[in-house]
Amino acid sequence: MKKIDKAIERKKALTEARKEIKNCFISKSKTLEIGYNHYLNVFPEEIRKLTWLTSLTVICTDIRTLPDWIGELSELRVLDISSNNKLKKLPSSLQNLKHLKKLILDNTGLKKLPSFIGNMHSLELLEIDPYDITDFPQVILDLPKLRRIETRRGETGHLPFLAAKQNELNMNEFLRRIDRCKKLKQKRIDLSFLYIKELPEELSELHWLEELNLSCNDLVQLPDWIGDFQKLTVLDLDTNELKFLPDSIGNLKNLKKIILNCNHLKTLPETFGNLTSLQVFILLENDNHPGWEAEYGQSSWFTTLPESFGNLSSLKEFYIFDTKLKKLPESFGNLTALRSLHVESDRDTPESFFPESMKNLTSLRRVKISSFEKVPGFIGELTNLTELDLSHNLFYTLPDFIGKLKKLKVLNLHSTWITELPAWVADLKNLTDLDITSNDIVVDPQIADKLPKLKNYDFYWNPFSAEKEKKKKK
């Protein structure tokens, strides 16, 4: 029976692929994308007729071989055959694709790359998953137009010559983007996913930059001249190896948004408080699941915010996730422009995390916290609050002061430990969204009638409520 079902699913998958191919044939589209179905186990013959294609994507299938005729698609510039993990060999006819610029082979079953790729002289980008590759012909590295070899982070150590070439190409690409930005006087530059360890001096010349994306590199430190970008409004340092920020970061007087996710920062310099134009602060560390550090090493480094953080008079959004931060500084209560506060963690967060000064933040509109055992008292002072997300906390009861937040429109109580919904919920007449799913609680079915503006409510899907109702009837 299973064999019959599999045959039916494979026939369906091929039929769906043929529909896409037919539409492409009728419209004469130069781009075809099929796959995303592990029941597709043959490379459709009909593609052979689409000789005008410039981009072909066949991914996430059960295909084991590519046909020899694929070399007849002479107009191809892009070929993506990634995520076909049963594909273990490439036909030599691929080298006939004289115009191919981009070849994507990651997450396939290839153990060896064929040397004939070295004959594909138009190739500019090669994307591979080198972890299982045991043979990488060095002739490929001599391709005259090759600009990038994209791999998963840190997986070329067993092929040192490839790692060296990749670093060289990445730095060349880094400098190429800088040169282009310089010629065009671009205000934004994206230097992400180049895995460089040190910023070249050439970048310092782009003093007119307003947005700088340095995410997904291997930067250990920033040079002092980073503070010279006086017009910078957005700085993205996501996923690097930074252990500290230079004092000169405080010179970025026009900076409005900074992203510091996934670094090795323990704190911020006192000069950070000089960023009086900053509106958005985002810091996410690695997951702090129990046992993570023992198995994988340090999972989070960030432990303190400087007292000067309270000087960020323009800050509107504060997001901090999965850090080892135990307490916000007392000066945090000075951030009276704050509108959104998100504090999330997978570890128990101490009740003392929020200082007494938090009650001053009456301009807050949105609050989301997790991993607390008690609703922080300052929330009762937030009379302008419209969204309160208390999901994934260890609350057994909810304080009455939440019922006094008359402007509240959204209340999320998903996955807490509450056993009853307080009567005061019916007093939140402006409530439009209510979620109390995944709680051991029986809900008053009339609650929706008591909240005139309620539009979205999730509480009927509750694995515990149904069981309780059954017991009551018995």
C-alpha cells in the first residue's frame, strides 16, 4: 500500500512540475523555478525545450541525476540545484554552459566537485556546502571571473587552500563594494556575509554613509575611526565576534538604530550614552537553554548595561533577548521617549531586573516580557499601554492592576501558568486581541460578548479546557 501511495505522490509531483514548465513555455519566461517536493524524483524532460532560459532553479527534490542535455540550455546565467541530497554526480555537459555566472550546489550529495567546473570561464559565484566534500580541484580556484565562493560559516577548515582563496575573494568583494559606493556616492552599503576579520582602511573614506551593514562577518573589533561616520543613522553589527565597542562609538551623533545581535559583548562603553539620537536598540544573544554551555561552550556574554544608557533621550524601541543581563540600570527610567520594551529570555529572570524608576516610562505603548515569575509592578503605572504580551512566563495569578489599563487593545497570555481568567478582563473594553491558549484554564464562553471591540481571540483551542468540561459533565 505504501509503495502505491508513493507512486501516486510522485506522479502528482511530476504533474505539478510539468504545469509550471508549460506556463513557462507559453509565456516564454526566462526564469523557471520548480521543486520543493521530495516526491519529485526525475528531472522533467520538458525543460529541454526551454532553450531561452537564463535562470533555472530545481531544488528540494529526490532527483538523483541531471540529464546530459542540460548542457543544451546555452542561455543559462543561473543554475540552482541545491537541497537535492541524493544528487551525487554532475554531468560533464555542464561545462557547455558558457554564459553561466552562478552555480548553486549547496546541500547536495556531492562528495567531489568535478574538475570540468574549471572550464566554466564565465562563472562568478560558486555556492557549495564543503563539509562533506573531500575533493575540491584547485583548478576551479583559477577561474578568471570567480568573485565569490559561498559556503556555510566556518566549514572550510579541512580544505585550507579553499579557505585561503575564499578569504581572498571575500576581501576583494569587500573592496569592490567600497569602490562602487565611492564612485556612486551611495549613502547605504551592504558588506554582510563576507566573513572578514578586520575592516580595511578604505572603508573610512566613505564619510557620507548613512547606513552601514557589517552583519555576518568575523570582526573581532572595530577601529576607532568608526566614530568618524558622523552622518550614520543605521549600524548593523549582527553576528560578528566583537568583544567590545570602541569609545569612539559615542561620536555617532546621528545614529538612530543599532543592531548588536550575536557577538561576544559583555557590556557597552560609557560613551554609548552619548548617542542621543538613537531610537532603536536591538541585542539578541545565543539561546540560553539549560546544558547549552556544557555542550557548545559559552552561549551568551552580555551581562550589564552602563548607567549612561539612561542618557539615550530619543530611544523609542528597546529589544533584548537571551542574554545574561540580570538588571537594567536605575537610569533606565530616564528613557521617557520609550514606546516599545521587549525583554525575553529562556532563563528565569530575577524580579529585581526592572528598577523602581521604570514607573516613569508612562509613554510606553508596547511591552513584552518572558521568563518572569511575577508581573512587574511598574506595568500598573503604564496608563498609555495598548499592547501587553505576557506569554511564556511562570505566572499563576495575574495582578488586578492590569484591569486598570483602560487603553489596552492587545493582551497575550499564551503559555503561562494561570488557572483562571480574572473577572477584570471584562473591564478592558478597548481590547481587540486576546490570547490565552495553552493554559490549564476553563474560559467563560460569554467573555467575547463582554468585550465589544474584541476581534481576534484565541482561547477555544485549549488542550486542558475540553478535558475539564468533560469531567464537570460526568
